[in-house]
Amino acid sequence: CRKPGHIRTECPEEQQGLQDGNTATGRKFHAGMVTRRQNDRFVLDSGATDHVCTISDAFVGPTRRQSSTVTFGDGNVKTLGRVGTTELVTCMGDTLSLTDTIYLPSGALNVVSLSKLMENGFS
């Protein structure tokens, strides 16, 4: 509809179109682009297979060496350094522990993997 105030997947006109079309399934797709580093924020990513953190101070306890690579959606490949547990505080004030988080100091942003959260019992 190109009207301000909402994103396409939440558009009332598009939702009405889905209902009128009597579709059996619906799909949502979100894409984003990072144009600058955002070290203090975490992004929830439904396509990520691992948590990624660019902040060394966010790790609690020991980290372990990880000698492998990670491939990003744009085809970019980076060598991993360390893996450990990070803690972050949600906007509701809860502390969330993310195990097996990849430390990637050269990363553009911090990523919380939705699939990893679901594997660990979050809903």
C-alpha cells in the first residue's frame, strides 16, 4: 500500500488480500541491511543458525577456541575465533544467556539465532 506506519508483512490491506484469496498458508519474509556497526544492539534473525557477538565483554566465563569458518547470507566467509556464553538484557529487563555464541570481532552486528533459541526451549 506504500502508506507509512507499518511494514509490508503487517499491512492491513495485504492481510485482507490474503484472507480474500482464501490462501491455505502464509509466508513472511524479513530482510535487512546493515550500513554501520551496531556493537551495542542484538538483532533476532530467523535465518541464522548461530548466535554471533562482536563484543568481547559480553562473554561470561571462559571461551573456547573454534577453528572453523562461518558463511554469511551474502556469501562472505569469516574465520571464527572463539565460542562461549553471552548474556544480554532484554527490553523487559530479563537476562538471556546465549550458549555457543560465536565471537566475531569483525562482524557488523550481533545476532540472536531464532532457531537456536527454539532448540533450547524458548517459544
